[in-house]
Amino acid sequence: MRGKTAVRWTGYVAVAVAFAIACAYLSNWQFTRNEERSAQLELVERNYDADPAPLSDILPSGAELDPADEWHPVELIGQYRADDQVLVRNRPHGGTSAFEVLVPFETTDGRIFVVDRGWVPPASDSPVPAAIAAPPSGTVTVVARLKPAEAAPTSGRSAPDGQVPTINVDLVAGEAGLAGDVVTSAYGLLVSEAPAPADSLGAMPSPSEDPGPHLSYAIQWILFAIMGFVFIWYM
């Protein structure tokens, strides 16, 4: 009888230890997620409202975007290539699957940089927008915040002519027929245009300042691990 009891309690302890190890792993994962989120918030706080810098100062020709420069505003002077406009589909804005409007911008030094000018909803009776506000013509001064180019889709997703499934600048360049000194590692979220256009698109939202629940989840997993041993003591 005593032998069976010992075996049973040994099993209880083994289960509690295994449960505690799993909880420790999950807690550490949540602590890591919390650190990553904190680093993202610090990056936004440092760069989002920084003074605009010339594009060439932050992203020289041929260089890749430094992750530390994400969200930093850059100033561009040149002209929009409105005829090469591309739409990126299925973007969650305004409670619908909206379109973001990507317009290549050619700077005075010949570089081409893709600017996300904002979003537009689909038409009520059509899956495409009824109208899209045009960018200002002639020489324009644009301020945009740097964002890394998105990855190309891996699921085989495609899009109709004039559209792309993600803001992968290589895909955008191919769809728009861009050539020359095209910046492909980054694009810009529009902040301002001078002169201002006659009509505006939907503004892009500011990044969330919510730190997320990761820290509280990490602590909960630690408490769960302790509760496993408390249960054995109670039994």
C-alpha cells in the first residue's frame, strides 16, 4: 500500500515539475515579447516626431534602411509620377478592406521613392475605389515617415493589374514599371505635401502606444507554476 502511495505521489510531483517547466518557458517567452514591444515603443518615441532630414542623409543611394531609422521623417523635393500609381489591396481602414495609394516620387537628384499617400475605401457597388484624390502636380515638397518594405507574399496571393497584395517595393516597382535608382528597402508614410492637394485621402493612423499584455501574462505563468506545487501541498 505504501509503495503504491509513493508511486502516486512521485507521479504528482513529476507532473508538477513538468508543468512548472512549461510555465517557465511560456513566461520567458512573454518576457521576451514584452522587451520587444518596449523596444518598438522606444523607437516610435525617438523617431516619430523628429525633425525631417533629407532622404540622402538617412538612406543614401544603394543603402538599405537601418531598422533604427524606422518612423523617422524624411524630406523629399521633386515630382510625383502620378501615372505610375499603384494600389495595395485589403488594408484594414474605416472598417472595410480599403486600398492604400502608392505613388512613386522622383526627387530632384533622380531617385525614386514610393510614398504611401493614404487610403481610400472601395466603392459601394464595386470592389475598387470610385475615385482617388490626385497628388499635387509640379514641384512638390513631401515629408514622409520611413517604413521598411513589406515581405513579398509567400502564399501565392496575387492582385489585379495596377494593384499589389503587399507593400513590397520590388513588386510595386515591377507593377509600375519603375527603373533607375529606385529605393526598394523602404517606403514612406505621407506626413505633408506642399503645395497641398485639392483633395486628401484617408490619413494613416498613428502607431499604437499600447504596451500589450505580455508582462501580465508572464507573471500569470509564474503564478500558475507555483500553484501546481501548492496543489500538491494541499493534497
